[in-house]
Amino acid sequence: MDGRTALVTGASRGIGQAIAIRLAAEGAMVVVHFGTDKDGALATVGEIERGGGRAVAVGAELGADGDVETLFAGVEAALAGGPLDILVNNAAAPPAGPMGVTTPAEFDRLFRVNVRAPYFIIQRALPLLRDGGRIITISSVATRMANPVQTSFAMTKGAVETMSLTLANELGARGITVNAVAPGATRTPANGAVFEAPGVAELIAGSTALDRLGEAGDVADVVAFLASDAARWVTGQVIDASGGLFLGPRLQAAGA
């Protein structure tokens, strides 16, 4: 990816941070977006630079008025008039709880951050995006699993999967691929405490074909593949990056 440029939203920590570092390691200059965690974004930039890569942090609180224009004012300054090659929509608001407790304000925020923001970020990025570019949006296995505490969250991720399918068909004539990546249970520094509760990690690992929790790097590697030339013939797809979470009962063969 030498000479290419990438924008990764929500790259101050977790999966987004891992994606930014991975793309930079492949040679891309990365615009590291953050919402409120400037220190985290600067830490991401610092790690990239220590590895010999190039990055710049740009802040914009997604879901707020004028969010996309604020973001792209910083992006265009970082690109210094050059094109964008890779757009990774990673930033997202977390699940707001089951239907019985989700408020209209929480529901609206989920859709502002998880659906409206990536839609209009893509719209704004298209004039900058080079032919043959890549658009990758992070979805979730919540779209294929019935989890009552994530109904509204899953709805937002279903929306961006549909968006990716439609845009792949629209933008294919420019050689731009559009895909989504759906992580499962992924351990990061931000959510590590969740998996420390007694039995949680074991329960999830026992429901995963590859028998462990995911790590941010597992997802970042899939994104790096989709951003590379090797994935030039892959578009309009949702790539499951969950290690095979909840594929079905894990029945042991007789005598195993």
C-alpha cells in the first residue's frame, strides 16, 4: 500500500486503532479519526510513527451537527490536495440495551452515528476517492444472531450491510470495491473487563468454532486484505470475522 492514503474512523482505540496501525504497516498514510478521545488518537499516531509509518489525527464528533464537514476539513488538510484510496468506517455507538429500556434519544443516536454518519462520510469522500479505491464498513455478527439486548444496534448494522451491497453495484464501474466486515466477540482494552466476569470468556469461546475470543488484530488483518490488491475481485460482500461464533451446536464426534 505504499503511496496510498487511508481514513479510519474511530481509530483512537480497539479495532479501529488496530486497523489504522495495520494499514500503516502496509505502507499507507493513515488519517486517524477520533470523536472525543484525542489522547488515544495521538497514541495511535505515535505507535504508527514509531513503526516507521505516517499518520495524522483528525477530530470530529460523529452524530453532531456538521460532523462530516468537520471531519473532512481535517482530512483534506492531511491529504494536502491528494486523493484518498481507502475509507474504513469503523466508528460506532455501542448497543443501547433491549427494546424495553431503549429510549428514543438513544435509538436516534445509534442511527446518527452508526448509519447516517457512514452514509454521508462515503458521500463526502467519493470526490476524493481514487478509482480502484476501497470502502470498508465494520458491521457485526449481531445481524445474523438473535440477541435481544442488541436489537436497535443490529438494525443499524443491517442498514450498513445493505448500503455496502448497493454501493458496490453503483461504484464498480470505477473499480471501487465496497465491503463490510462483521466481527464477533472481540477483546480490546476498552471492553476487556466484560470478558473477565466469571464464565463469560469460556462461554463465548465454547460457542466459537475456533475456540477462543477474537482480538482486534484478527479483524484488522481481514480489513487489510480487503484494502489490498489481493481483494480486487471481492465486492458487495459481508465478511464474517468472528472465528465462527454461533455457527451451530458444537457436537463432539463419538470417541473424540
